Amino acid sequence: MSSLNVKRLIVWLVSFALGFVVSYLIVVVGFPILKPEAAGMTLEEYGFGYFIVTYVPIGLIFVTWIDAFMDTKILPD
């Protein structure tokens, strides 16, 4: 495996790990701050499907930025 492919794999793994963490914090911490009735919100209450729809786009945003910083050329210039 070439070093570029290793860097690309790192970009995908780190991006989606960060996307998961940010999405989790939005659901569990952010929603109760914005709407006090949502205090104690869990992922089960939010719903697995909704979490995936939240998690994937945030992960792709991280892919875009980390790709630009690591110059892996996942996205064309």
C-alpha cells in the first residue's frame, strides 16, 4: 500500500471518528442547551436513523477539510 493510500485511509478514519464525536455532542449536549425540554436526550430517543443522517454529512465535512490539509487529493482541485 502506498503512502498516499495510507494517508487517505487516515483521513477517512479520523474524519468519521470526529464526525461521530461531534454528532454525539450535538445530540446529547447541544439539544438540551437549545431546548430545555430535551434534557437527558439519548441516542435511543433521537433515533438511529436520524443519527446516521446527522453523522455522515458532518463526517464528510471533516473529510473535505482534512483532505485539504493533508493534501491527499481525495477531492479534485
